[in-house]
Amino acid sequence: MLSNEDSPLLNYRLFSVVGDGVGQEEGTDNGQVVVCSSTGTLPDQDKKLSTFFGVVVPTVLSMFSIVIFLRIGFVIGHAGFLQAVLMLVVAYIIISLTVLSVSAIATNGAVQGGGAYFMISRTLGPEFGGSIGLMIYLANVCACGVYILGLVEAILDEFGMLPGSSVADGTHALPQGYLYSVMYASIILLLCMIICMVGADIYSKASFVTFLLVTLILITILVSFFAVKPQEIHIVHTTTTGTKTYNTSYTGFNSSTFRDNLFDKYAQDYTTGNKMTFAIVFAVMFNGCTGIMAGSNMSGDLKNPSSSIPKGTIVAVVYTFFVYLLLFFMVSFTCERVLLQEDYSFLKKINVWPPFVTIGIYSASLSASMSSLIGASRILHALAKDDLFGIPFSPAKKTSKGGNPWVAVLYTWGLVQLVLFAGKLNTIAGIVTIFYL
């Protein structure tokens, strides 16, 4: 009998793991030979992804996602610069502890498909591994819903009909409403599912193109803070109860603007109508940090997961932290609070070429959605192979000839579809945070 980290979890726990990474034989009373292996990554010819393409790129894109383009103003506008930095530091302390723990486990044993779940279950056993794995899976499912709903929000801001209007007006041609939002989100989710059904290879290629695009757009955003002159900005919110108009401005670098944005001033969120609090704003911002598992979830497709996961994830975490911190500083120094609170897509209005930001929102959100969907399917596939949840998860063991767990992708697609019925990004952002914490 063969027992190693690649064995189903319940069978794996029946054997003692001995040796120093090299297979070792043990005699038994009935003459049976048990081969045990405790370390090393099992070879797999189907593994194609390097550290950069398999870990750094999907992790960075997932950590940026919709937050960096549509919720920077939301966080600064309500929490102020000081509390926003506090939230950022607390969030990154939390995820850094997780990253270090995952890195320690990844470098001390074989790593197969299933990412963090696989590593935790082989270290702590089925009791902790199964429960934590299920939580990670549901977190990815909800995160996928958040990214897709954020993308729908961005599309409707650009192309949606004005509330109360039944006639298309120029580019504002898409009908709005709860059911329409769910329909648009379902179409996007279907597109993501089709790409994920093809496999990880095409996903990694698409992610690299998106990574280059998002990096270019972030550069234009930073340049715009210096290149764009101060300007007055008019914001109009049209609802079924009436129209509200706000006059605000982009001031350029101004110490007075920074002082006004220094402390918190929680107000009503114009997308949900609810009064914001520290907890709600932190929950939304924390969604920008939950992508740390994107690379780990691709462990089954990495050439050398034991090395790639720690290196790639740490690089991505450091890079995204400094980008977020720099943007917090720039926004606090240049944008009035009313602009930040009443127009979450304000970056488009102050960019050297507004369509750049729109492209960034669409591409980053779509990539993060695919990352969560494909990552969740890998976790579900690993859970199914370990037979921890019996018949309900059993079909998710099936894979295509190329090794893609297509049934797990279908399972995950169905659950994300249920999440989309929440209708608003801010509504389910807190749920995602709870799962990851």
C-alpha cells in the first residue's frame, strides 16, 4: 500500500509518516509493505505555471480587483486618511500572519491541488482541515460574487439608464433594477465559467495580459494626480424620490484638502442608503486583501508549489500594500470629501484619459472573478477527493482528460449564482470578510 500526501485524507491519516522525505518501507505482521513519504513535491507533467504566472499575477489581480478602482474613495471619504491607514495596516497584519503560516506549511511537505486546504489538512488532520477547507471554499465563492457585482455596478454607472427613465439616452441604454443587475451578473459569471472550464492554462495567459493592462492603468492614475489641473466636479444622483446635486472639486495637491480628509466623517452610502460605520468600511476594504490565496489555490497547476507559493505570495502582498498606501496618500491630498463620498468612480473624472480607468475596472474585476471561481473549484475538487463530505461532493472528483475538475467548476458556478441574488457589492462584502477572518 502507498501512503503519502497525495493519498485521500482519511487513508493518509491511517499510516505513520516516517523518514526524511525519501520513501521508506515498513514491514507489517501480514507481510504487507507500506511506503511512507513526508516531504517533497510529487512530479506531474501537467503542471505548467511558474511563480510569476501562477502565483504573483493572480494574487496581485485578486488583491486589487474592484477595491482599488471603485472603493478607494469610499474608504477615505468615510473613514478619513488616519483610520484608512489603520484599517490597511490591521488588514495586512492579519493576512501576513496567514501568508507566513501557509508559507511554513508549503515548504515542509508535498503540495498538491487544493491550495491552503490541502496543506492544512495534511498538517492538522481531517477535523481541522475539512472545516477550514469548507470555509475557504465558501469565502472564494462569496468573493467571486463580490467581484462580479462590483463589475456590474461599474457597467451600470457607465451605460445604465438613469433611474426613473424608460428611454435610452445616448450611451445610457441598459435598463436598471434588481432583476436586471442579477441578469447582467449571471451573464458575466457564465463567461467566467466557460473560461474556467477550458482550464488553468488559458486563465494564466489571460491573467498576464490583464496584469500588464492594470499596471499600465495604475501608472496613468498616479501620473494624473500631477498632470490634471484642479477642476470643479458636479455630481447628480437621480432616484425615484428626486434628484440630488453636489458641487465639489478636485483640488490638486493641497494641504487644506488633506487636513479635511484626515479624520473620519461617516455618512450615508449612496448605493445602499445605509449609514456607514468603521466595521462596514473595514469589511469593504478588507475585500482588497482577501486575494492572498489566489496563488495557493493554483497549487495543483504549479511547477514547484513548495517554492512558488511562499515567494510569489509575499512579493504580491508587499507590492499591493505599498500601492494601496500610495493611493490613500494621493487621494487624501487632492480630492474633497464630498467627491469621495458621492462618486466612487471619481478616478475616471480625474484621469488623463477617463476610459483608462473604465478598462481597468472591467479587466481587474473579471480577472479576480475568474481567479476566485477557478480557485474555489480546485478546493472543492480536493475536498471531494478526500471523501470528507460523502455523496454530496462525490461527483466533484471527476476531471477532464487534461485534469481540469469541470464538475467542481459547475458546482461552484451554481453557488456563486445564488450569491449574486444579494444584488449589491456592499451587501455581501462583510460576509466575505467574516469567512476569511
